[in-house]
Amino acid sequence: MAAEQSNVSLEFNDAVAVVRLDRPEKLNAFTFRMIDQIRDAIRRAGADESAVGIVVTGTGRAFSAGLDTTDLARSTSGEEPASDGDASPPADEMPALFSYLLRIPKPVIAAINGVAAGGGFVLAMMCDLRFAAETASFTTAFSKRGLIAEHGTSWILPRLVGPSRALDLLWSSRRIDSAEALRIGFVDRVVPADRVVDEACAYVRDLAANVSPRSIAVIKSQVYRHLSLGMEPAIRDADVSMREALVHPDSTEGVASFVERRPPRFLRLRGEKI
């Protein structure tokens, strides 16, 4: 485990936790143990109340090229992946790579510094927002390996870009650049390559200075849960959450800071264990 630890780093800096994939000589391709290390880093970032948001990025010229070819070969031969026991997922977790990011009660932003392919595409997709370098590129890759729309891509991707564009990306596995990814709605910002991490961190710091971490957490939960609900149950659910928000100290502070024309002092949030 010690030899693998350097493949993922975690740094806390002024309300931001930066999770960095650090295997640049392999384009940050995931090993099975590295996938566990990413989970552990996200868990620690989510549990630290100093972090309002989490930024995920890569070292070198890639975000991630997906699953390492050696481990991919093991998967296609039916071999069970090597895993660290303390990083095993809970029984109720969806069987999709990085799906736990949707349940982290903090913003998770992908700072996509280079190629995002296969599992790297999935990692970017599972983040809440995607900031891409001008030089980044994207490919689902699955169909070129004889695979299918894995890890929630058949559900999430059409909701981001629309059904026909999702089919195009999944069928063809063609590579698209940042400009096209922005045009079709897969990424939210395109910035110069040397600014992508800084821009993602600045976004989190702006949230930390101006909005309630609890509001962020509740809104994130609402958005993802309500995707699967009809309009009436979603509105009724929001009404319950609103009543709870009105009696929370952050509501009182939000009004007071507005009236007094000063920055708010909202309570920090300790994340749930994943």
C-alpha cells in the first residue's frame, strides 16, 4: 500500500481540498488500488470541515486515461480486482465507478487538465461541475473495447448533453475537444490550461465566502434525488427541506448579514462518511 500511496495526493488550502491523481507517466490511468485511494482522499476531504468544496485534477498532461490496461485485462478475464479492505464501498452504493461523489455533501469540481478517457471520462462526469483546460479532450472509449455504456453513463450523460449527443459519444467513442464539450453542455467552463485548477479553486472560495455550506449540501441532494421524481413529489420534498432551513441558524445569519451589509458567517459542514 505504501508504494501506491503517492498515486493520489490530498491538499487542503483555504476552504478547498484538492485531490490530485499523480501517475503522470501512465497518463494517470487508474489501478484498482488507486481507485481505492481516490475514494479515501474524497472521504477525508468530505469529512474535514475546513473544506467547503473539493477539486479533482490530474498531474501532467492528462486528467486520466481511465483504467490501466493491465487491470483492464484482468477485469475482462474475470479476475477479481485487488482492493484495500478499509476502502470497500457500503452495501447500498450504486455499482458505478465514482458514484459516491453524487452523495458527498460538498461541491466536487473536476479541473480537467488534459485527456479524460474511459474511466477518466466517468470521473469527470460524476463530479458536480467540470472546468476544462483549452487543451483537454474527452472520449467515452467503451465501444472501442467491446464494452457498453458503463458506470451510469447511459443515465447521466443524456441528462447533461441530450439523448442523441450521448448516443453519438457512446457509439462512436470519438474524441472531442474542450470547445465541443462546452458547446454540447458536458463541461461548464473552458479556461487556459495553466489556470484550470486555480479557476476551480477560486469558484470554491467564492462559495465559501458567500453561501451556506448547508444550503449547498441540501441543494445538491435535492437536484440529484429530484431527477428521479415527478414534479409534485419533488415540490413537496422541497417544501419539507425549506421548513427545516427556516429554523436553521444559517437562515438567521443569512438575513442578518444582508441587513447589516457584512459578509456572512455561516456554519461549516462536516461531511458524511462514504
